[in-house]
Amino acid sequence: MKVQLVFILLSCANSIFTEFQFDLKSISTVIVSENETVTLRCDITGNEEVAWYHLNSTYMLKLLISAQKTRMVKSLPVYYNVDKSRFILRPDSEINTAEFTINNINGDNLGLYFCGTTAKPAQMHFNNATRLKFKGKSEGTTPDE
């Protein structure tokens, strides 16, 4: 079964329309407990920007955190973070992987997470989704579950 999502992203005051598909069978699931910390990884090799998005059970898409590589020094400074006390984005030493950490998981954090990367302005590419679910819960917590 394939699901098609359409995202309208705003970047540099320009409207960008990006459409992508993902196969629900290819979604990885991470089981978490309340107040736990979880880290999700994204390959950013060859890309300039990275952003993490959350899609909850009511189909609300939210940009959580985004960063852009620097050219002079190997770093990945964050330029947007919706919750600095709970969300952290760190690169590996070669800046080929971005690790997104969520501290103190709660029910609002359940759902699908997407890593988006850009190599050129206005072209965001999304990796497969990761689903966060509470341990031992069987009720639907994410879209199409």
C-alpha cells in the first residue's frame, strides 16, 4: 500500500511545492517508553541542508528542527528548533549523518518522522519514515496504523 503526501514548505520566503510517496511497509518502527530519549539518524552525504518533520495521528505536519552545513568549517549549525529544551541535532565527525535526538518522549511525540535533505535550493528529498510508538500500546497512534 502506498501513501502519497503533499507538503507545502516555505523556504526563504518562497513557496515550494514538494510531493513524495512512501511505502507503508518500508516504515521502520521504534518502540519507546514515556520520558525516554530516542535518536533517529539521517544520511546527509552530499546535501547542504537537513530538516526533521513530524506527522501525527491527526495528519498535522510540523517542522521540528533544521540545519545547514557550513562551507569553511565542518559543522552543521541549527537555524530552526521548535523546542530547544528537547530536540537536538548533531552531525557525525564527517558531517555525513545527522542524529536527531528527542528527549523526554511523551504522547505528542508519537507518529511518523521524516528526514528531509536538500542539495540544491527548492529540492527537498525525504528518506523513509520512522514511526515512534509506545511500548505495549496497541491503539492507533499514527496515520494508517
